[in-house]
Amino acid sequence: MKNLKIFQVDAFTSRLFSGNPAGVVPLTEWLEDSEMQNIAMENNLAETAFFIPDGDNYHIRWFTPTVEVDLCGHATLATSHVLFSHLGYDRDELFFGSRSGVLRVFREGSRYILDFPADELEPADPPAGMVESLGKAEPLFCYRGKTDYMLVYDKQSAIENMSPDFTALGKVDARGVIVTAPGDWTDFVSRFFGPQVGVNEDPVTGSAHTSLTPYWSRQLAKTELTARQLSARGGDLICRNRGTRIEIGGQAVTFFEGVLQNI
């Protein structure tokens, strides 16, 4: 048995108790998958990230309380914050190997910028019951990406007023459902629902912006956009369309540093 460091970081915010909290566990070698899953379940956060050194770089994995996922933005941002602010990483950029390929993160003033692969959206018919599970508002369009559905609505209030039936929504065959609309004070707003992976509503979902950014970039004829995720905690992002890559930026603040005992 051994003791392990753990950090909890609020990502995509400059203030505690907002943004998206992520657990971050630095490792020298991988634990058993079941151990990492149990730690994530015990943390009961949307995601817990685990990482190990990989030559001069790192390899990262992400777990919700119930499953391992292919990509997580806010926990990658939180991990970068831990490396830069707590573990003495002194370069301006770092690289993570992952199930979604190589991910680059760099610092830009007070922000961390994630360099992620862009998602490819295709028009799709909503699965039976999905729209109804989200409430009365009717979407304008429905798309399907690599892992999520994305529904587009006409105005911000439609997103704010949603009160999903998570039991019904959890039957949709996808990682989750993104809902989005033009923003009243930002370029676009969104929410992310993922009962399928044990997270009814994710406070701020960096990976969803690999789908959102290409769409809104085309609609608004802009390559750099501002975004707000309208969860109860809320979070702010900048998003840049770089073609096959998307840059997603935000700040982070540490809530606590502790020790996992007897792992």
C-alpha cells in the first residue's frame, strides 16, 4: 500500500466554487484500472485525471465515477494547472499522450490553452424520446459527433430553462447531449448532460467545445469566440477554430491538495 498526492482544481474559472472541479492524481506508474475507477467513484466528481511521466512528456487518463472516457477538457486543464503551479513544470507548453492522440497545452497569460482535435458533426435525426426528455423547447437542428449529440436552439433562455428527465435521457446511445444557442452576452452558450456516463450535468465541458466551436465558427463567421456554459456553477471559455484542431482556453484555481492513503 502507498500514499498518493491528490489535487482538486476548479477549471474554466478564476474563482473558487465555480467552473468545473476535477480531481488530479499524479502517478509514477499506472495503478490497476479498477483502482483508478474506485478513486474516481470515491471522489464523485465529473472526472478524475491520472497521469504518468512519458519521456519528457506525460500520458493522461480520465475517469468519471462510473467509466473511463476518451477525452476530457476540464480535467486536462486542471492537470496542466497542477503541473505548472504545483509540480514545478517550467516550460511554456506540455504534451499528453491519450486515448484521443497527442494533446498540447500551453500558457497564455493567466489562461491555459488546450489544443484538441476538432470533432466532425453530421446532421442526424434525434433518437426517440431525446428531445422530449429535455423539456418543451424544440431544437432547430440536431447533429451527431464522435461521442455526443448536439441540439441547437434559437435563444439562450431555452438553454437556461431546461430541466431534463435524466432517467429518460440516460437511455440515449451516446456519451452525452450538448444543447446550445446564441448567447446574450457571449458568442454562444451551452449545457452538457451525460447521465449515460454517470454525470447528469457537467458544469463545464471542454471536450464538448471541440463540437461547438466548429459549428459556431461557421455560423458567426469568426475563428475566435467567447463561450459560457450555463450550469449552476458556470464557466467561461475562449475558443479558436484552427481547422482540424480547436484551441480551448480558460483559467483554473486550486481548491485543495491532499493525500490518498493506503491505496
